[in-house]
Amino acid sequence: MKPSYHMVTTTLGNEQDAVDIARKIVTMKLGRCVQIIPRIRSIYHWDGEICDDDEYLLIVKTRVENLDALMTLLPQWHPYDLPEILSIPLSAGYEPYLKWLDEWKYNGDT
């Protein structure tokens, strides 16, 4: 059985970008809730160098029906050349919370 819900994560370099994108996601009903975790430290390899940066982590809770639109629009809004955007299927959750997620459906507006 395919999971009905996903958590989508991405990182951003500053708080204002994180807030702006989180608000777009919720306003457009691509995700019911977006959490912003401030000041995570990311160490990664990019353009031949080891980078060490502070970032903001977004965690989006959404329905599988919203996933294609979210995966299409999020890179368009993202300031990074190659944004990390990952989807994690949820196999279980608190049923009243999942019903709450069900009430939020992307309407196709951009």
C-alpha cells in the first residue's frame, strides 16, 4: 500500500527565505504545516570544496496528492542552484492529525 502522507525536507541559507517559502507552501495548500528548524549546521562537498554553513531546515507535512506539485514548484522558489529536496513517506501517524492533513488539498493555483 502506497503511503498517503509524506514529509518533505529542504534547507535554506537564511531565515527570510525559509519563512517566505514556508508561507507559500501553506498558502497554496501544498502542505498543511511547515516547521522551520533554525541554525542547523551543514557540512557538504560543493564545487570541489568542503563547505561548512548554517542553514534553516524546512519540514513540510503533506498528502501524497500534493507531492508532484510541491516537487515542481519548490525548486522554482528555491534560491540554491541545486536544492536538497527530499520526500519521506510516512507509514503511520496519529489518526486525528492525519485527518487534519486530509482537509488541506492543493487547488492548482500558482
